[in-house]
Amino acid sequence: MKLPAYPRYKPSGVEWLGDVPEHWDVKRLSYLATLKSGENITSEMIAEGGDYPVYGGNGLRGNYHKFTHHGHHALIGRQGALCGNINYASGKFWASEHALVVSPLTEFVVVWMGELLRAMNLGQYSITAAQPGIAAEMIRGLRIPVPPLPEQQAVAAFLDRETGRIDRLVAKKRELIERLKEKRTALISRTVTRGLNPDAAFKPSGLDWLGEIPKHWGTPPLYTRYSIELGKMLDASRIVGHALVHYLRNIDVQWDRINFDDLPEMDIEERERGRFTLKEGDLLVCEGGEVGRSAIFKGRAEVTGFQKALHRMRPLNLREHPRFMFYTLTWASSQGIFFAEGNPNTIPHLTGEKLRRYRFPQPPLPEQAAIATYLDAETAKLDALAAKVEEAIERLQEYRTALITAAVTGKIDVRSSVDVRSCK
């Protein structure tokens, strides 16, 4: 959308703002509005339910049976990682102590004010501490551009329309990404359990959650296929520096990706290295957190260990292809197989004893290799398409931000693009 600039501008005297339309004012925020924190409320109070929404620093938190405010207000997140974010509340609502409520001292359009505050990136004014926070006094002293009320209405209507269009388009693209993920999951599930031959004969696997598998496949327990070793327990008091080795943690192992940056060290003595260090082709499996999350160690110049939060799977013979097993674990995780025996109310853990007992499909080695090669190629295509969609979303979000900033600072004149009468 190509919109004109205003015919004449003047210096605003505000560094971040630059020039503003000649007929706009520049005033301190404190001239237009008060900023006041809401009232304290606990999670237990919110859990009781109620008719009125509760807004915190990051937006809607739940409901409560009392309210602190009534009307239409912009809210500024005062504390937390998202401090400075903008939300809106209408009607009767409770504002928590982590939200600054913007209340008018003089008439202004709430959405215009909210979007102006969003464009000002208020998070940059947070006070660095254990938990970032914004001081209301600092924000109140900031100077802002103030157009006449009809233009505030035009800006609000324009942004409501245009950001709505962008948000709907982003939502559709996010739906496409979800469909691509579902297609990827279904592709892996079908291939590691059914193989690549559509004409293959099938037999019952003997496992209810697996169903039928190709007739010539087996399902032996993992302890007959892989050596499974839990990593070394970290004991900081026993690290003396005589045999330091960089080691991998749970967080370093993501799906099909291993982080090697800034790894910590622990002592792994020579006598322990066969047990607690890695070889090329080892499969690492997360014991906790997102249980079953896996990646293959592709080798490294220096000796690398692994901590107790990880299992190392190493083939016991030449009938195993670790890349095929990686895809099998990807499928098992997507189906919730690792959670089937656990208590959903407790933190899940995949113990070595449990992992060794699992029985997964075992095709002959040539088929394992063919399946792994096929899935590498097909998932790469889906991943590349998803990455392009993500890039498109990022560009749309950047355009959304730029559009808001241009409108609220007067860099574009939106008056001719909306019917101001419909904004009142």
C-alpha cells in the first residue's frame, strides 16, 4: 500500500521521532494520561474463576469475581521478559500489579495511544535487574506526537483494518506450517512402521500400539540391538581438573541437532572414557524434559562426554542403522509412546531400563538405510518449505511494525484511506 506523506513537516525536537506533521503537537505523555499499576492478585485467586478478566504484564491471565477498572484502556506490561508490551482491556476487568493502566487526563483515542506506545518500544526503558521492569515515572516523562482527535481516529481505524489483514494472513501461514508439520510426522510414522514397498505383505507386530508391520521385519527389544549407557553424574565438588573433558547436557541435544558452543567441563578419567564419551554415529537420547528427543553425534576432533541426563545408544552389531533408529524415536515421541507407562501428573523420565525394553520395528539393514535416505530427502523438502513460510511471516511482522510506526509518527497520511465517520 502506497500512502502519501503530509504536505508540511516541522522538527519535533525528539531524537527518535524526527520531523512531525506541521499541525501536530508534541507533548509529554503525562499531559495526556496517568500510568498506574493495578492491584496485587495471586494465582490461587485467579484459579477461583469469576466473571471479570484479569490482565497481567503479558496480557490475559484468567478471570476473577472482582474488578479494578471499568472502561476501555491500553495496558503496558510493567515487569517480566515482555515488559513494555501493549494490550487492551474493555468493560470491567482486574489489572494486576504487573500492568500499567493508561487512563486519560484529556480526550484521546485509546487504540491510537496504544499503538503509539507499541511503536515506542517501551521495553528499552526497562530497569536491568533480576527481573526487568519499567518505571512509570520514566515513561510519563517521554514526549510523544499528538495529532488532532479526528486524525487519531483515522490512524486507529487504519491500523485496525490493516493490521487485521496482516494478522489474518499470518494466521493462515501458521496454519500452513502446522499442516506441514503434520505431514512430516505422518510421513515418518508411515515409513518407519510400513516401509517403502507398497506391495509388502504384513503381519501382526504383537504390540497393540504398533499394529501390523511388513512380514519380514522383526521387533526385538532394544537391548538386543543397542548398547544403552546413561551419562556421567555431575558432581561439582569432585571436579579437580586432572582429566577435564567437554560434555553435552540435555539442553545441548535438540531434534537432529547438537550444540557444541560453550560446553562445560567435568573430569572423566581414562578408565571411564569408554563408558562416558562419544564416538561418531552414537545416538544421543534425552532422558528427561522432552523425553526421547534425539540427535546423532557426527564426530568431533576433541573428546566429548555426556551428562547423566542423556542416554548414549551405540549399535551392538552391523545390522543397525542409527539414522533409521533416529527416525524411529522421532515417530515414537510424536505418538506419545514414551509417556504411555508414566503418570501424566509427574515429570516424565525415560530410564535406561525402560528404554532397553522397548520393541520397535527392525527391517533388514539395507531397508533401514533406504528408509533413512528417503526420509532425509523428503523431510528436507518439507523443512525447506516451512522455512520459506516462516520467512514470509517474519517479513509480514516487520511490515506490520513499520506500518504502525509510520502511521502513529505521521510519516504517512492515512486520512484519505479511511472513513473517519465510521471510527467515532
